[in-house]
Amino acid sequence: MFMTQKLKFKPKDIEKLYKDQAQQYSNFANDSFSWKYLEKPLLDKVLGLSSFKSKNILDAGCGMGRTLKYLLDEGVDKNNITGVDISEDMLKIAKNNVPSVKTLKTDLSKFETKNKFDLILCTHVLHYLDNEDFTKTLKNFYKLLKPKGILLFVVTHPVRTTRHNLAEYFKNDWIVDHTPWSTTSPLFIRTVADMVNETIKAGFRILSVEEPSVLPVSQKADLVNFLKYSCCPSRIAVVARKD
């Protein structure tokens, strides 16, 4: 990976990125080590979905529908779930994977709806946004939530992304990262403090910040990936409420 001041990446570029990578990502994501032993256990721990089964839920940046399927499997009514994404190619895969769930193509910073949400999930999306779009999107999430509604967003931990040169942690800029599905992708590096403070500035009250570790059972299942994901924090999740 490397830093570059010249790289610029806007939401419309995400659509192009996943036009090229949609199928590769989909093939990887459904059964990935990180999903089984890191991200899904994180959602299980943080959400407590039993209290949301009759609530309106937005999967913001639903991609190929992995989290949508997770919600269905957890017993959330299909009529209470909406998935949105900027990539038409990813949405086509999502519609095939979870045809019963409503999905829409939209830019997260501009999405509007009369029906407000009790919970917004946003996994592996916000690290594709620069500071301007990150702030706009958080403010729009605030508007989309009902009073006391919950936002949970998950991104790649900036320590993991900069682990080979920790001086880059404070760069507040783009990198080009090598993905686990054998492609490259721009990511925006922002500190944990910046993530938390911008969430507060958008109007939210922070409930928790999570830095999950991989499940110990994964060591026997896949030692190589266990070592890869346990060497440093790999994901960070922010849980916040609209007060």
C-alpha cells in the first residue's frame, strides 16, 4: 500500500470500482474468514437484534446483500429491511441473494425517505469517503433516524491499514490498499479520534467504540488468517444514538 496526495475518490467512483470488482468481492465475502470470525460475531455482540425485529432497519451500503441476509436469518421481518447502495452491479447480486428485501440505488449522503429508521447499519463503507463526504453522510444518517435511533458503522481499523508504517496513521489521506479478493482499492485513512468526533459533531451520542478480536476457535480453522487478523486491531465499530 502507499500514500498519495494526488488520489481523489468520490462516491461516484465507488460505483465504478465495484462495477469492476462486484463479482470478485461477492465470491470472497459470503464465506470469508473475517466475516465468520470477526464481523458477524461483532454484530451478534453489539446489536441484540431481538429488540429490532419489528423495527425499521437500513443497511447503508448493502453491497451484495451479506448483512441483509444476516438480518433475515436473525428473524427480522423482510418488510422492515431496506438495503441501499451506489453500485448497480452490487445491487444486482444482492437482489439475487436476498430477492425478498427492498433495495435501492442511491448516494448515502443524499438518500431521502419519508419512512425513518430505528437502526442504520453501515459496514465497510465509510472508509471509501473523504472528510467532506464522511461528514455529509453522518449528518444524513442523523436525519434518516427516528429519535433514539441507533447507528452502527464498521470500517477497517486504521491501525491495520497503516501497520507497516504507523506514521501514516495521522496522514488523513488516501491510500491504495490490496484487498483480500486480489484487487486494489482506495481507502481513506482517518484516526479513531476523527471518526468519533465527527460522529458527535453530526449530533450523535456515542454509546460504545468496539475493537473486536478474532474468535479463538478460528485458530484451528485457519491458522494463517488467524495470525493475519490477530496481529493488530482489524476492525473498528462505532455505536451511536440520535438523542
